[in-house]
Amino acid sequence: MGKEVKTNAVRILERNKIPYELLTYECDEFIDGIQIADKLSLPHEKVYKTLVTVGNSKNYFVFVIPIEAELDLKAAAKSC
């Protein structure tokens, strides 16, 4: 029996005793968030994607947006 693989996000949830449900799926090739939501029978409005950008300052910025949305880079830069 193999060791259970945990992401840092799962470790943080467990350390803070935050309840969660972990959903997994098989993936042989890249698919987008919409296809994953469909594969897991989840409504699109409840699924988000995390995007990491690097600014001119060389700082990293993390954005969480709905899977059907696109990151507006000008608006993102203004918010940072």
C-alpha cells in the first residue's frame, strides 16, 4: 500500500481543522477546468482556478477566478 499523497493546501486545511472534500480524477492528457468540472459532475459556478503571475517587481501574485472566466491582466495589475 502506497503513501497517501497530500498537497500543501490539504495539509493547511487539516492543520487548521477545516473540513473539506477531496475529489480526484484520472487524467492522461491536459484538460481544462470546465472539462474537469463536467467529469466530476460539478456546477461550473462552484469551480475555481488558481492563476499565479509575476509582476514587473518580480513579486508573485495569486488570483482565484471562476473556471469560465479569463484573467484581465490590466485589472489584475491595477489591483496589485
